[in-house]
Amino acid sequence: MIEIEKPKTRTVEVVVLTEPRTAAEWEAMLDAFATRLAQGRIYRRDLPTLEPAVRRLVEVWNRTLQQPH
């Protein structure tokens, strides 16, 4: 009798964090966030966790726009 070992395949999901580098990449990321939020693909239960970061973004955005060039 001949025994043959079957190779085992294992798939591992790895999260790779990438930071947008250009204005176009930031626009795409923020647009994707807005789209997912509008589609309900971001759970309402997660909104309280996201809220401080979104509020800070709006605050800093408004402050930056008000600064003289």
C-alpha cells in the first residue's frame, strides 16, 4: 500500500492598513465611507464609535477653511 499526503491549503486574511497619499485617494476613501453609510452598510450600532472622529474631521475642516491663505 502506498500512502500519499495531501497538501493542505490554508487561507489567512490579513488586514493591510494603507493611508491615502493624494487628494484623489482621500476623496475616494471619504466617498466610499459616505456611500457605505448611506447604503446602511455601516451598522447604526457602530455610529457612536465613529461619531467623535467624524465630528473632529468637520471641526478641523471648518477651522482650516476659515484660516487666511
